[in-house]
Amino acid sequence: MAYVSIDVDIDDVLFNMSSREKQQLVDDLYEDGYVPTKVEKEEASSITEGFYLDAIDKLRKNYHQLTSKEEQTIINISKRF
């Protein structure tokens, strides 16, 4: 049996991936049981921001349960920015 060894720099792979592909990779790793030992992100600057970030996360995970009116409201808010 022949073996091939290829040295691939993970930074090169990640650089060439789209944001959607990177998110899918992270989601797949999480579902396979790979969880971060330390999340490196800024902590919420206030309790209000923490609630906001939790709310956005809930919307992201449950977007398929939104009504058309709720979807339109979110789209209208996002268009302001």
C-alpha cells in the first residue's frame, strides 16, 4: 500500500473558504463534539448588550419558525444600517 504525505497550511485552506463554508465547518465540528476550551471574543460591554446578543443568537438558530411579518420586520430593521 502506498502512502502520500502532503503538507497543507490550514491558514491557506481557511483563506480560500467563504464565510458560509467556514460557518459550516465550525457547525460540523461542534456537532461532532468539538467544543472550544476558550472562546476568544469580547465580553458584552453591558447587560443590555448581552441580552441583545442572546436575542440575535436565538433568531439565528430559529429563523425557520418566523412568520412572514416577523421576517419583514427584521429585514426592515437591517436595511436601516
